[in-house]
Amino acid sequence: MNRCHTIDLGLIGYAEAWALQKRIVAARKAGAIEDVLLVCEHSHVITQGRNGKREHLLASEHVLRQKGVEYYETSRGGDITYHGPGQIVGYPILNLGAIRRDVVWYVRMPGRHRRAHQPLGDFARIRV
């Protein structure tokens, strides 16, 4: 069973966290590091996944700027998601090939199949 290192980034901007994730993913794919779980909080941010539509966001760009909320289109799945201070966000960076190459299965897998890194399972729906 592989080890998974947990790194607490504290409060970090979304763009900075995304840049760090890309570097860690590259290192993980190269086999230079083991599995990693990044844990953090973000400043007020809304992200739109590949399946999202801008019209699903009910606030205008003007209102977002006024409230200090950043907005990013991302390559992740899903629709519109809000993150902010006080909300814990976890970014697992794993070699799924060691488990099973099915991301949907991984996110939804029952607790009895969890490895040491404790995937998000049913909690994914509430963005833990």
C-alpha cells in the first residue's frame, strides 16, 4: 500500500494552489513523489468546471468584483463551485493506476475499500 503525504497549505489563493497542484501532478506522474493530499482554504472564489455553464452563475462579474470574489474556468468536471475561508478543501493527487483507473469509482467508493489516504467517498457531495 502506498503512503499518502498530507500537506496543509492553510489559506491560499486558488491560482497559487492550482499552480502548485500542476507541479505536484507532474512529479507524481514521473514517480518522483508518493501520493499527496493537499488540504487548504481559499479566499472567496467560484470555479466553473468543464460541464458548467456561465449562465448557471447568478451573480454578474461586476457583483463578483465588488464582493472580492475571484472566478476561474477550470479543467475539472462538474459545474459551478464556491470555496471560501473556513471551508476545508482537499486535493488528492494519487496514482489511481495502483487502485483502479476509474475516477468516478474513486470518488464514490465505499469506505470498506479506502486506502490509508482516506478518499473523499460520500463526502465529495459536500466538498469536504
